[in-house]
Amino acid sequence: MNTIVNRIKIFLLLSVVLWLAFQTFHEESLFSAEPLQEEEKPEVISLLGKKLYAAPAEGEELLKLQNELKEAIKKVEADPENPEHLIMYGRRLAYLWKYHDAIDVYTRGIKIHPDQAMLYRHRGHRYISIRKFDLAVKDLTKASELNDHDFDIWYHLGLAHYLNGEFENALGAYQNCLKSAQDDDAKIAISNWLYITLRRLGKKEEAAEVLDKIKEGMGVVENQSYYDLLFFYKGLKSEAEIEALAEVSDLDMATIGYGIGCWHLYNNNSTKAKVYFEKIMKGRYWPAFGFIAAEAELFRLKE
């Protein structure tokens, strides 16, 4: 009888110990700084093998982006084959750095509307974001065949070729892009990429002609960083001046830092160029074109 009672006591004691251990483990899982959970899936693996995660915004700005996505979803649910709604749905996903999801939406749209140029244009853009440059070239070439006078199509096609190191092909796309530019802001953006492409090809005189058209007082809206770079290329701003402007944000560092680094690269100072490219890699704004371009340069410099 005593043996049975003792066994019952031991069983109850072990039960209490196990319960307390579970509670401790559970509370640590809930409240520890590093909760025990599956690793978050990266949105992109960089050309250098680094995991890149979606981090588009915080607080109210993030909430605003999420609410805009919800509105886009409602419109697609109400009219699921409308190409404009599908494009906006993909764009809202992309604003949250959900690029694979955006690509899936555009792919769905292309199946319904195989001759809709802007679906290829937006999917091509997001292939650039996930570092699939060959797929981007394919989509954006198709878009340019369907619509040969759209600024954004030529802009992104040029960029896809450029990032792939296909500078001659990038040049042709950028020249078509410049012809399609409707305002100063667009001309400033494309002039930056056109200039550095010409310099990469060793065409200094043609590159100088691009800079001749950049004047004080142009109507800048979104492309102030490119405007500052163009004056640096012209010799009217110092490297120290624009490097200070690059320090304002990760996006500015990606844009301006790449321009400065590239300037050193085509002036035969790859060591100094690499310093700028590696500095860009320390930032968090990895979807920026300058960030992707710096990543591509470092990848090529490794080869």
C-alpha cells in the first residue's frame, strides 16, 4: 500500500515540475527579446548572397500603406479582370516590398490581358527589384514592342540592361527614353543614367553633350539627387558637397553614393569606387536602383 502511495506522490510531484517547466518555457517564448519561432523568409537574396527583408515603413506610414492595399484588393474583388485594378493591386503590394506577390498579380493579369504593355512594364520593374535582370529585360522588351513611346518602359528597360552590364543595349533604351521625356524632372533622371552609360562605354564627347543640356533652374520635383549628381559630373559641385547630401538618408546614399562611386569607377579608381559601393550596402533601402547597381558592381568586382 505504501509503495502505491509513494508512486502516486512521485507522479504528482513530477507532474507539478513538468507543468512549472512548461509555464517558464511558455512565458520565455512569449516575452523574450528573441522569441522561438521560424525564421522570417527573406523577400530577396542579394547578388552577394545576403538575405534582404521587407521593411518599407513603420507606424502610421506603414498603416497607410496597408490600408491602401486593402482598398486595392476590394477593387480587384469587385472587378477581377480590370487591368488597371490589377496593376494598382500589384503596385500596392510593391510599396510594401512584397515583390514576389506583386509579380504573381501581374502574371495573373498578363494571362488575362497578354497585350497590355503596362502589365509587362510593372512586372519587369519588380523583376529588377528581386535581381532577376534577364527576366526584366524580357518583360520590358515586350512592353516596348507593345508601346514604344512610354518613358517608364524605356527607363526600366535601360536599367535592366545596365544592371546586367549590357551597356550598349542600355544606351539604345536610354536614348529612346530621353525622346519620351515630357518634363525637366524626367529629363534629369534619364540624363543621369544616360551620362554614366556613355562614360562606361568610353564615349566622353557624347556624355559631355548630355551635361550641356543640364542648366540651373530646371523644374525638379522628385529627382533632386540626380540633379545634384549631374552638377557634380559637370564639375560645378565638389565630391565633398554631394557626399554630404548622400548622408541625409539611406535612399540618398544609394542614389548619390552610386553616382559618385561610378564616377570613380570610369575614372579608373575601382578602389575608391568600392568604398562607396560597400557603404551603400550598409543601408537598409535595398530596393533603390542605386543600391541594386552598387550590388551589381561589387558582384562583378568579385569575379
